Amino acid sequence: MDLSKYKMEDLFLAALKAETESQKMYMTLAQKTENMLLRNKLLFLADEEDKHLKHIERMFRKETGIKKVRLPTSGPVPYLAIEPPRASLSAVKMMGIAIEVEKAAMEFYGDFATMFPVGSDESFLLAYFSSMERGHYVLLGTELDFLKKANRPVPMTLA
């Protein structure tokens, strides 16, 4: 995706909003699952998203000079606007949504990294985040494969 049509501030706000929403999504899923192994993985992902959030917030302040971050109610960059899981969805569908969130974040950070000079700290960090999001994508894909193969109700509720 061509991110050059967006203002730098909007790109950072999109990243901040996406990381905030992803962290909330993983915390909610972790709190609702009865499967301890899956819960630990979801808590790990929530912690990862929180770390990304802090680094992006620091970059946002440095690049824009804005001290107080005000997240938009909707994503300023539609690329990352993926609907979070709802209580009525099955565990398989929820994991599918989480996978799409990670895929979008991986692509976004890869593209965002190219907006900074090659070799710069910003470019490196955003490319690193893209790689990390790819790892999250793979981890969730493995979990989804397992859920599909289990062929029985998965102990996860979102009520």
C-alpha cells in the first residue's frame, strides 16, 4: 500500500490505535479462555503489543513534536481498520480475525519503514516491528490450525 498519501501524524496515530486495539483484543481473549496454554500465548501477544505501543508513542512524539497523544475514534488509515472479535464469534473465527490484524500490521510497518531513510533508527525499528508482527501471525496460524484439528468445542468463551 502506498502510505505516501497520508500525513506522518496520521500514520503514527493509526499505528498507535492499532497497537492499543490489538493489546485490548488479546487481553480480552486471554481473560475469556479456559485453555491455559492458549491464555499464556495471548497474554504474551498483549504484552508485545504494549511494548510496540510504547515505542511508537516515543517515535510519534519525536517526529511530530506533539506531547499529548489523542487517539482517533476510528483509524485514520483504513489499512489497519479491522473489526475486533465480537462475543458471538467462535474461537476459530476470533483467531482468524487476530491473524488478519497481525497480517495488516506486518504489511503496514513494512511499508511505514520505507518512509524513513534507509539505515535510520526509525526505519530499522518499524521493519523490526513488521518482522515481529509476522511472528505473531505465524504463532496465531499455528494455534488456528490446532483449533481446527481439535474437532471439538474449544474451551474459550466471550460472554
